[in-house]
Amino acid sequence: MRILIIEDDATIAANLYDFLAARGHDVDAAADGITGLHLAVTQDFDAIVLDLGLPGMDGLALARKLRDDAHCATPILMLTARDTLNDKLEGFAHGADDYLVKPFLLKEVEARLNALHKRSIGRVTNRMLQAGSLTLDPKTMSVRFTGNDVKLPPKCLRILELLMRDPGRVVSRDEIERQVWGEPQETSDTLRSHLSTLRRALTTAGGRDPIETLHGIGYRIQETGH
């Protein structure tokens, strides 16, 4: 794997670097958030090890920028001394894929990175998601419907990607909110507003709304129509 370590503690960073490199991984490192963000968006990595308490830009802000601004789907393993449930939920809400509390075992770091990489490969094998004439490229997060480009805000893109991973499957409101926001929302207004924006953009591009609502159950992408 090609791994990026973003960690300002020199001892922790060196231990991670030496261990992972000795295990055959191609490792790069950054000691602050700004440098880490630059490396993450300008180079290709299989996984990112991200500390939360970073100079320049903290780990939460960095993860958010990678997901929402750069549309970077590289798996992120967050390392932190913060161990409460709320801290973990906040990390997931900002784009983390896994969460490991310090102190940690180096072997566990590698095991979690391997698991994240395997899941990522599974998502990438069928890179282009498609439902009828609606397509979404997870690598570039570009969307086309009936041959027309569809421009969407980051959260709407993530909702659409979730629905298109398995066209025809009903996805519950709870699952969408946990995947997109990291936790259930207090009211349904947040999801409803984003779905309205998503549907409006798809209807404008393709002449119809491909998202079906099953009241009290959830939502699904309809596969019919080209």
C-alpha cells in the first residue's frame, strides 16, 4: 500500500513510518495539516493515517476538506487521544473511515489499514456506478444523467453515491444519515432539504426524478429509463 502519515508527534510519526516501511509499504509523511492536505490532494495514496491535533489545520478540518472540497475518497484512519463516543462520532461525521485511540499497537494500525484498503478496492472494482442513463464515477464524483452533466453539492453527491451502490435497494433514512453525516439527525428536515436539491438537479438534467420515496421505509434509485 501507499500510505500517507499526517502526524506532528515526531516519535509517533517515526515509529509508524519505520514499521510500515519495514512491512513493505510505500510511506510518505507530513508534520502539519497544510502539508498533509497538499500531499493528499496532489498524490495518490491507498490510505491516510491522520492525527487530530495538528498545527496549521486540525485533522477534522483536513478530513472535511478532503471529502467535501477535494472529493477525495482515500480511506482515512484517525489517530487520537480523544476516546469519547462523541469524539468518535465527530470524526466519522467529518469523513473518517476508522478511528484508533492512542496509545495503539503498530500491528493493529497495519491491520486496520489493510482492512480499509480491501474495502476500498471492493468499492473501486466496479468504478462506474450506473442506474439506467444515470451514472456516477466515484473516483471523480462526476455525475451524468441522459448525457447531461449534473452539478451537485458534496452532501448530495454522497447521498446519490450511497443510493447508486445498489440500484433498486431501499436505503433507510437512518442509514443515509449515518453514512453522510456520521449520526442520525435530530429532524428529517436536513435530509429532506438535501434530497430536494438532489432531485431538482437530476430532474433538470434528465427530465425526470429517478429517486423513489417509500414512505416510512426509505429511498431507492429506479433503474428503468434510458
